[in-house]
Amino acid sequence: MTGIAGIAREVERRTGIKTTARDVENILSCLQRGSHFWEVVYLSQKPFNMVAETVGVLIKEGFLENKGNGVLNFTKAGKEFVEMYRIYPKRHYACPHCERRGLDLSEFTELIKRFEQETKDRPEAIIDYDQGYVTSKTVISRIALMAERGDLEGKKLLVLGDDDLVSLAAGLSELPQEVVVLEIDDRIINYINKKAVQLELPVKAYKYDFRQSLPKEFVKAFDTFTTDPPETIEALEVVMKRGLAGLKGEGCAGYFGITKAESSFGKWREFQRMLLNKFDVAITDIIEDFNHYVNWDYLLESIRDDYSFVQVKPELNWYRSSMFRIETVSGFSGVENTPQDCELYLDNEALIYKPVSLTK
């Protein structure tokens, strides 16, 4: 194998994900800062499968050694390799207070406490719907962001899928006029409706599958939508259609998170083209690392088991996403709202996908 470029070609062959020499350099840089596999996935901001295969190739080439428990160390040959290519340790200067969100949550301290207290008995994430919910601080940060942008107070909010329970946090904030949740998981629907009645919140959840048309009573009925969409291109398109179909008109907003662990920049580019070319919206914000996810119980059961360094329980909230805000602009008159059969969860960048090209 010939240097960095050769490693990149081999990783691309194994994963089917476009991989450049710069991607490999980035992962090598992160390996010099953090020795634990899951920390490297977070620091590199590259698709999970790309990182796993790069580490696998580096071990095979004798540049890394797997010390167990997810710990990866450079060999003598590996140290010489990164020195030869002048690859330096990853720099990381994220603000420890706002965690890169740029928000002051001091006014929301009591809301965070109450949300955590009221949702202690929440349903756990399950693999059936590719679930994984965010931290309480993330949920309240979403509320703060929508409120700061003028998209929540006195407004009608549509929540598409809500294992994060953003709807209940919004209700507890006493800011929105109404919150409607469209969710496929009966456990979450029943939980939200039960809590809403108990706490006298203006929140109502209904059973819904993204692939169905948005119900007529919800078309052009909301000021704002928020969602945490699956990340196949097909799923991103259909979820955006449902959210935008629910908005009243121009000047309304949508919020959603997109990861780098399951979406390469190639996919980001394709998705952003879709937003700008298919829909009359502007991308007003992309806030990196905004959404921090709690490590879900079924993670190690659902992902690849061909590398022992992957099959180690993460010690940090490594799975994160960037928060997008879009706003409808002049000329927006709604979007197509027809049933659409599509693959919601699986592509070659998905966590639960096992690459088929792993011939050694």
C-alpha cells in the first residue's frame, strides 16, 4: 500500500464512502490527541464506518496497535509515519461552558431541572425506529434557540418524531401556543399524551409515519417545525417535505440536526442542494455539535462487530449533530404532500450498516 493515498483508496474500497488523503490525515491527527476509538470518531467528524476502516487498515499496516478496551496506540512505525507526513495532533478549542452552541442557559436552569424530573420515567430508545435521544441540556438548548429566533413564543410548533421529548420541554416552557407531535412509536405517543394531560400542557401526539402524506388538518397550520431526521437522502427529502408542508407560509422556520458520523460531506452537499434547489428556503444557521446524544443501550448490538476496538462501550457522548435552521422565503407556497415509499434508515454511511466489501 502506498502511503496516505493508498490507505484512502483501501478505505473507500471497503466502505463505498468517498475517502480522500485529507480524511486519513484528519483521522491520524485525531489519533494523536485521543487514544480511545469513540473519542476519535467524535474528534474526526467523519463517518463512523470511514473511521473504523481507517483504524483497521492502520492496524493491518503495523502503524497502530489495539491495546484493548478501545484504546489505540501508535507503534514505532506509526510514529515515524505521521512524522514523515507532518501530521500533528488535533487542536480542539470548544467552549466548555456553552459547548459550542453560543447560548446562555442561565435563564433556563429551572426548566432543565423540571424537565429532568418530569421525564425520569421516559421510554428508552429502541432499535426498531433507529432511536437515540439527546441530553436534557440539548433539549432545553433547542427551546432556547427557537425562542431566541422568535420561532416559539406564541407560535404553533410541529414536532416530527419525538423520542427526545422536545414537545414536553416546549410545553413546560409555557412559550408556544400549541405543540403537535407526529410520531410512529406508540410508547412515545402514549407517554407524551399522558404527561401532557397530567401537567396540563398544550401538547398532543398522534401516530404517523413520515412516508404517509401529512394529514390535511396539519397542512399550512404551523409557524415552526423541528425534527431529528433519519439520514438517508431519501429520508431527509421526505421529512423536509412533511415539515415544510406543515408551515403556514414565508417567514416560517424549520430546525433539524444532521450528523457527520452518519453523513459524509458529500451527502451534506447533496442535501443542501436539495434544500436550495427544490424548496424555497434559506439556510440561516448551522451550529456545529449542537445536539449531544445519550449513549443508547442497543448501540453495540446493532453496529459492526468485525473490529474489537469498536465493540467497547463509549465513555463520552460521542454521537453529536449540527443544528440547521431554515426559513421559508418570498415565493414559498408549500410543497408536494404525497405518499412516498423510501428507505429511511440504511445506507453505506449508517451506523447499523455492515459493509459487504470487507474482503481482506
